[in-house]
Amino acid sequence: MAIIVKYVVERNGEEKLVTSDKKAADQYDKMLDVAENLGTYIQAKGIKLPSDVSEELTILLSKNKDVIAKLFKGTDADSILEQEKAEVVKMDKKKA
């Protein structure tokens, strides 16, 4: 019999991620913390969004914090999107 360690990331009683990789679980948990903080900040500034839109937006921003930082520094969004497309193509070629 094998023993398998699983890490469960849970928010508000709901399982968000189950993995055997502790580092991945910690990163995902931190990303959810950042998203929650962004949601709180946006709401405190008086911007009212439906909860599902707010959750999707804050998770998107949190997952892409490095890209968002580049945008704040003045990097053109089109060039970032082109870089992302090139990375996807590169990854697809590796899989083939």
C-alpha cells in the first residue's frame, strides 16, 4: 500500500486545488490571498461588480501580476500579448 500526500487549498469551505506538490499549493494559496485583497481594495474604492465578475477579474490580475507590473511600467499591451503567443507556440512545438 502506498501513502500519498495531498495538499488541499480551500477557501470558504470549497476545495480550490488538490495537488501533491506543496510548492504549487503554497503558490496557489498566495495567489488566492492576493486576489482576495484586490477584491477588497476594488470594492472599498466604490467599484461595484457582480461577485462572479469580481472573482474572475481579481484572479486574472493575481495570476498575471508580473505582466500587470510591466503594463504599469509602460510596456505596450500588444507586445506583451505577442510574447505570450510566442511562448504558447514554443510550448506546443515542444509537446509535438
